[in-house]
Amino acid sequence: MPTKDDTIMSCERCKKYITPERKANERKEYTELSQSAPIKTMVKQWYQRNGLRFLPHQSEKNSDNSTFDTMATVYLACAYEMAILQHSPWCALFTTNELKVLSYMGDTIEYRSLTYPDADIACTIMKDLTTKLNAINARLKRGRKLVPGSTLYFSHKEMVNRLVQYLNLFNRAPSHYLDPSNPGQFCVTGNREFRSSMLLPFGANFAAVLHQCDAKGRQLKLLTLYNEMPVKIAGCSSAFCDLKEYMQYYSSATCPVDEICPR
């Protein structure tokens, strides 16, 4: 029987933190925004523009958010079809600003999910990488050649998201503001770092590639990439990081799995 690798699936240990209270907290900003005046105005305009029946009394009741939920469901149909098929007729029902706002609102849920202690569980991945790099370095010091090879792990979005935050990538909180000239207009920061549609697409990936920069293996560098783009991770001064610099940071990093996610 194959055994489950705790390195890449360690987030499944954190069932202690998966509670109704956590789900509600993760959706707190999303829920508050969906019931705010600018979003209610946006929903009303969306219904009227697309010839849908709008029930004004529903939008005025905080307990009934069905009009917004309908709009959000259509948005998800648009987003998933665009991701899979590269086109979707559902997207034609939205303005560019509406798409930006709904995308931002979804980001608030993803970002809040990383405010819990179990976000640090991604340390298991970096511990595994560090162990493998140590073994390669020891091999070179014994005068043996560097043999090309690779280790591939596959996991879920939740673990990839935790790894991104553990490495201190794209971790600036998403933010919004109201248009000073039109207080009813909800605006989203265009260049925000944390954008889940860009950070966590289907096939999101992190890679660390070891380079031997001299014949004797005395100069080793680690290239780190996220979604095939070079990125500077925590502990390194550049995306092409000297292995000694990497080791200085990650060899001493602790990874108390049982403390982060008690069984």
C-alpha cells in the first residue's frame, strides 16, 4: 500500500483549524462588502443592464443576499470557463470594473485563509528541499559529479497558497477604496500583489533549480521560480541565490509540524 507523503499533504493534518467559525471569519470582509452600499448599487445596475428581474426589497435586507449571490455565481461560471476554455459567454454580462471588483472580493477570502497558524505548514516543503540540497552538496565535496535529476511533488491549491506566503511572495494584503468624486463607486487597487487568479491558476507551480557554476562544484546557485518566472524568496538576496546564502537561512529554520498542526 502506498503511504501518504506528509511533505506535500501536511496541510491535511490541520483539521483542528477547519471550523465553521474559521470559514465565517475568512468570508468576513467578503460578506461585509457584499452588503455595502456600493456593491448593492453595482448589483442593481448589473440586473437592470442584463434585463433580469431585480427585487429591491431583497437588496435592502442584510439577511437576504440572494441578488448578489446570483451575480457572484455567474461570475464564477465566467472565471472557470475562461480558465479552461479561454472564452465564456457569461463574461459578456459584466463590465470590466465589475469583473475587477468580484475578483478582488474573492481574493479577500484567499488572503484571510492565510492568517491562521497552519499557514506555516509549508515549512515541510522547504525542509525537504534543504535536505536534498545538503545531500547534493555533500556528494560534490566527496569529489563525485553532480548527476542531473529532479524531484516532483503535486498538491492542492491550499498547499501552494501556503508555500507562497511562507516564502514571503506576493503577500501584501489586497485593498480597495471609494472614488472621492463618486462615493458610491467601489475601486480596486490595480497593481495589488495578492491576486489569486494570477498566483493560483490551474497548474500553479514552484521550482528550485540548482546550478553548478564551476567544474569543481565550489560555486552553487539556486534559481527559484514561481509559475516559470524567477522570484526572490525569503532569505535570498536575488532569484539566483548563492547556495550558502540559502542554507544560512533555511538550515536553521524550524519546522515543528506537531506544534503547527497538532494531531
